[in-house]
Amino acid sequence: MPIGNFSNQANRKDASNQLPRKFLMGIFVPIVGVVGAIVFSTSASADCVQVDQIQNATAQGTYVTCGGDDISYRVPILDSVIFGGITYNDVFATTNSVITFGSPDGTWSDFPPTPGISFQSLDWVAGVPGSPYWWNSHPDEFFNITTTNSGFVVELQGRYYWTYPNGELIHNILAFVRNPDGTLNIQSFTSSSETQHRNGCRLQLNGPIVDFETCGITQQVSLLAITELVEQISNNTVPAPPVEEIAQVVEDLIKDPTQQSKTDSISPKMESDDNLIVITIHGNFIETVRAIAVNAKNVPDGSWIQTPSTVTFSARKSQLSTYKVQVFNGSVPVVAVQSFTITG
């Protein structure tokens, strides 16, 4: 969809459910006061930073951008970085949850051909209030870029274009620590349990898609771990040891519990009222289950029964015939999704 094309949006409903902004946003304002300045728009049409205003920005701080649809913002990096063995002076972040190196790329329908990182990427929209790049706005949606000498952070909270404005509100964070040699230690977090989004890297123009491990990204860390890392980047206090010690420092900094549990199979059973499904997940459950989501919606806390080999809980039958079940236990990577189908 081209930028500024609003013709197919006229019949959309107003948002009825807005999720609260994640607490990470509370970190940025006090931190920015320490490291530099909050950068606001000078345009009368918006209180957010527009594309042309961030194009030549050099200050440290948090840039509250205008978000939008398929929009690519330049990240005000304070020194060159190395990605895929190539040195870049320009980095761009798009509202589709993509980071590109060397040139902007707002591709929404597939992996961009530009060297870059697609993290849970899709045709996302950040309807930032006052944005000239999107017709509808929500106070819980944002697309912010924080940059210091230690690195940079890109944070998206928005919704999928084709379900807007009533789709699930997702929260994606990519945190980049710039090592002394210019290479990047990259950590990520997403609030979505969906596995169908685009994940991968392209190390060269029109090159093959490679996995996160190949391009040096930790696919998913806990919200607590990335919060601590973001705070260090924002405070400009990330340790800068000799290059040979970087790997150990990073490991100590963002260490998360290693995933030991696994799921093998799932057994759904309809109850007599035909609206309730009793679901049993079979596997090896070592850690304590902290949350369970069915089709990306959490079941009530503590409503499941956990044994060393099963987790059992109830869920209401939905209009969807396919159910995706995700178990969370605070370890990484997360436990694999289990799916089943009920017809009739």
C-alpha cells in the first residue's frame, strides 16, 4: 500500500480496546534528561518527530517519532556500525519492524531486498497522535528511537494494517549495543506469541535470508532482561571492555534462564455444553508455567494444572477452527507453539 493512500480505510471502525503502554516507556523520559535532549517536532501539525526532522539529527536522546504506515526513519547513530562485515554510516528503522543498513526501505509485503533485519515484521501501523503519516491515531501506539554513544533502541507498539484499528496491539523492541570495534550486539523482545511473522536477516543487497543466529541476534529475551539493557543504553552506561572480553560481558549482562521444558503433543476435548474445550499439553515441564495464550489471548492466571508431563486448562470455543496454544515459563527461547483444529 502506498504511503498516504487512505481510500480503502473509510469503512474501518473506531478502536474499542486500547492496551496500556508498556512500562518501558517510563524509562525513557527521565533518562533522556540525563544523556541529552528530548527532540520534539517544530511543525505546527504534529508534536512528534517527522521523517525530515530526524534525517540530519545528531543529538543523543529519545526521538518520539510520528510513526505511521510503511514509514522509514533514519536512526541518528553517533558512529559507524558494522553489519554483515560491511561498515555503514546510515541505519534506518521502519514501522514494519525492520532495520535496514545503508538506505531506507519501507517494504511491507515481504522481506526487504535491502541489507537489514526483519524482527516479527509485518505490515504494522503505529498510529501516533498528530502523525501526518496515518489517518487514525491511538495514544497507546508509538514508534520511538533512542540513541547514545552506547548504541540505539527501536521500539514499536502498533497494530496490523489489515485488522486496524481493532487488531492486537503488539510491542516489539530491538536493542543494539555498539561494540568498540563497530560490531553490534543485538537483543530483541516481542509481546506477540504469533510465529507467522517474518524473522530473519539479509546481509547483502538481494542476498539470501539467513537466520538470527547467523547475523548475531538473540531472538528473544525476557522483558526484564531487555529493560535492563535498554536502561544501560539510554543511560550510556553499557560496559566497554576490550574486544576479546565483549562476548562474556554480554552473556553476563542479559543472561536469561535456558529453556528446559518442551512440548510434544496436544489433546483437546469438547465438554458437554459444546462451548468449553479442555486442553491437555503433553511434554516435559521443568520450569513453572507463568502464562498460557490461546490464539494470542491469555487464559486466566493460575487456571491451569501443571504436572511434570502435562499442563491442563480450559478454554472457550471460538469462531476460529484452528487453535494455537503457547506456554510461557520465563525461559528462552520460548516453548514451541502447539496447534489443533476443531470443526463443527
